Amino acid sequence: MVVHILWPFYFQIYDRKKIRSGQSFIDIIHYRAKKASFGVDDVRGIIEEIMKRPYEGDKKVDIIHEGNKLTVQAQNALLKTIEEPPKGVYIILLTDSIELMLDTIKSRCQIYKLTPLSKDEVNRYISRLGNFDENKVVFKGNVKEYVENIALGKAIDVQKSIHEDAIIIAADTIVTLDNKILGKPKDGTEAFSMLKDLSERTHNVYSGIVLINTKTGKIIKDSLCTEVKFSKLKDEEIIKYIESKEPFDKAGAYGIQGKGGIFVEEIKGCYYNVVGLPLNKLKSMMDKIV
């Protein structure tokens, strides 16, 4: 999918140094269509929100997603606000069908074309933020402590490259069987061995989460454990699954959210923890650190 950004000509790039030093703040407000299209009434509601002053500081960015869902009438209704926005308010339209946007809208905007990033490009970007070596953390028999310390190492590593106020979220998920850690398999042989060991048995999945508030310096860490029981796996099932390549980037050599989900007979605890990020636990931690 190719996404176009329509950026009105009045938009200015902010001084990042000012933002980082606390001299300037930006509110970012998102608008998404809850139905097939944005009508005039919907746009009137958006305009009403756009006209409001920023919650903090003197800058506000209003982002309208799926701009191609704006009807012709709605685009015309929005035109004046795009031409004459309130002071300190900036509007961005996102669309993957730029041909559906009116010429009168496009002529008043700078247009940027975004193409999807490849997996390698995403990984290169992430590695610039942090590249923590998990081997630095030694497993001493306490799984909870181990997974939390890995997440903490990741968070601190990212913090080194962050120079503005932010909430850093870092997590790590591991699979254990008889208190033995099952990491990501190196090859098909190791994946087969792991899945054979998990067959007809109950194992534990731990996720450690660490939050760092760079503004206050506050750090919160916690973890969660879910029990997962596998049904009996036939050798040919395991081989076919390995041939899908799914096991190789998964702790324990399976992904419950993917093809590996058919092996799971029962879970006790949080499903999202097995996926890799327990959302309810994350929410409760966010409430404590913000």
C-alpha cells in the first residue's frame, strides 16, 4: 500500500531542541472514520475539535486518517479550515487513494508519498534505537527475575538514544519447560527437538515488561506467567510446521497467534502474554508511570 501525506503549505518543522528542552509542546490529535465515509456532519465535528486550543503549549497537530473517505461535500466543508487554520494548529491528511482528493485540497498542500518499509529496513531502524545483547543477562534459576532484567536492559539501551521526554516500553518473552529456557531455535533440528519436548506437556510462558519515564526517571518493571498445554504432536505435523519457517523467530519454536496455535490444547492465564505482550498488564503499568 502506498500512502500519501497531504501537508498544507503553512506547516513548519518545529525546532526539536526547543521541544526537547521543554520550551515548546505539540498536541497530536488523530481522527479516523468510524464508517464507510466522512460526511459533512462528521467534518463539522472535526473542525470543531481543530478550532480548540492546544491542551499544552501553543502547538497542535490534527491528523485526519483515510482522507479518501471524505465525501466531496465534506472536503469542500474542510477547505476553509485548511486555508485558514487557528494559530498554532496544523492539519495533516493521510490517504492511500490520492486520486479521490479534490484538486482544490491538493493544490493547498505539500504532498509526500510514503511506500511500505521492508522488514530489513524496519529492523535497521529499530537497531539504531537499541541493540541490547541479551547474552549479557545471566540466568540464575529465577525466570521472573531473568525476563525482567532482559526487558530492563533493552529499555536502558533505548533510553541512551532518546533525548526528549518519552515513555519507553520494553518487553521480552521466554518459554520454559521444567525451568529450562527454550529460546528461538537455531535450525530445523533444534525446532523439532523443542516441539517434540512440548508435545503433550504443559510449559510456561513469561513476559517481562519495563517502562521508563524519561522525564521523571521513574522505572517500573513486572512480569506475567501463562501456562500452556500442548496436545500430542505427530512428527509429520512438526516437520510440516517447521517447513512454514514460522518457528525460527519464536521463543519455544511456535507462535500461538499463527499456525502454531493449532498445537495448543489449553491455556491458563493471559493469551496476549503468550503472543508476546500482555496488554492488560501493560495498561496497569502505564497507569502507574504516566
